[in-house]
Amino acid sequence: MKVEYLNPFIHATRNVLETMARTKLTTQKPYLKEGATTYGDVTGIIGMASEVVEGSMTISFPSACILQIVSRMLKEAPKSAINHEIVDAVGEITNMICGGAKAEFSLLGLNFNLATPTMVTGKGLEIHHHASEPIIVLPFQADCGTFVLEANLANKK
Amino acid sequence: MKVEYLNPFIHATRNVLETMARTKLTTQKPYLKEGATTYGDVTGIIGMASEVVEGSMTISFPSACILQIVSRMLKEAPKSAINHEIVDAVGEITNMICGGAKAEFSLLGLNFNLATPTMVTGKGLEIHHHASEPIIVLPFQADCGTFVLEANLANKK
């Protein structure tokens, strides 16, 4: 993926988490994904598609971190474990972040539509992207822990 | 999801598996998804998106079944376990089936683009669709076992 394609995802992640969950994020150094093991306990997956580009974005949260974030979003006490409400919230967060990135890409003249998010939970699972190029991992540090976003967006062949 | 939206996915699945892997399929009775546990050991996930519709499709295979199918596709002896090659093949199969469905939907006047497939492996994981409507599960019976496709495609609100 082109390095300049990273910024819309970084900006949207910071913006959504700060606006919706009053959670400030520090961006850590991006790195290339090696292997396929996911970082977190709950992962949102969303597709991006147009006539000219295709891609997917995943965002993966450790339990402790997402329970805190959703608690702030809903202004409720944190749940004790990942339940349906948390999974739904991860779907919403995934949608909002990718929607924010889409809006910034649109200003750069790159237009695409979003698919419906899918959320995966489970320990030790592996998530593989069907991409010919290396996947870039963007780690974000919050007060409640670190989570990662993986983005994969490229012109169609 | 509208019931008439099922057929393109059924046709494409039968067509791809029969053409690419000489595997005949019997369609079993569709049912509504309850809970979130996946059926299989390896699952392909792909997004569909346009200005008017959004959706996602998952296809989930038990190990024994996908090892046999990929062996037939590649005309090689079956692998003993799910490895990178099998996961890649599931990405290809996911792409081809959703591409076939897309072509049939296009003839019905419903156009969308495909996102990049994501593949998930792991035992006991749960896959949730971010959809307001119930998810329909389509089971397919092959000589090597049963696998399921879940589709979710709806007009944007």
C-alpha cells in the first residue's frame, strides 16, 4: 500500500476515538505485518470497493482496551467481558473509522464505497489479507492499552 | 436479506466449486443464523459495496473439506493441514464465488464492487455480521463434507 494512504486511516482513528470515546491516541511506528496472528481479542473487518480500487481494513482490540473505550462511548460502567454489545460497538467503530478515511480519500480524488463490517472474536485466531503487497500495521497507544489497525488499499489490476 | 438475493450466491458457489475443483454440491435448506459461532476451520470474508447497496459474504469450510477441494483445484495430493497455500486458495474461492454472484446480480440490475477478501483461521472463533436484518446461512453438501455460506446484502439506509 502507498505510504500516503496511511494518513487518512490514522487521522480517522484518532478523530473517531477522541470524539466518540474521549480517548486520546498516540500513533506508534507503523510496521510490516509478519505472520497472521491477530493482536487483539475482537477485530472489526471492513471492505472498501470501487471501480478502480479495492481493499480491506481491520482494527483489532485487546479486551481491556475495548471494554474501556465502549464504556466511554456509551457513558456506562465498563462491561466485564466481550459481549454482543461490545461486538456491535466494534462494528460501529470500524464503520466510523473507515468512513472517516473514505471522506479524506475523497478529498484526494480517490472514491470508494464501504462494505458491511464483520467482527471476529476468539483467542489465537489468525487473520490473513488477500493482498499481493505487504500489509502495514498501524499501532495506536491509548491510556487503556494498545490496539492495531491494518489497512490494505490498492488500485485494481 | 431478500430471499431472491440468495440465488446468485447459490449458483456461483455451485459453479465455482464444480468448475474449479470438480466438486458437485447439493444445496441444503437455508436457515437463519443464531449465535455467532462459525461452522468451519477456515473462513473467507468479502465485502460488497456500491452507492446503493452494502453487504458482506462469508464462506466457512471444515479442514477435511477444504483440504480436499484445494487438492482438486491444484491437482496435487491433499495437504495434511491448513497452511498458507490453503488460506490463499480460500481467498481465491471467496473472490470467485462473490464475483460470480456479482455478475448475476448485475444482470438483475443490481451493481456493486467487491472488496479484498480477508481469511480467518482458528478454532471456536465467532464471526458476527454488522447487519440489522437476520443473516441467512446456506449449507452446501459436498462429497468431502458440508460447508456454509452466509450472505448479507441490503440497500443502504
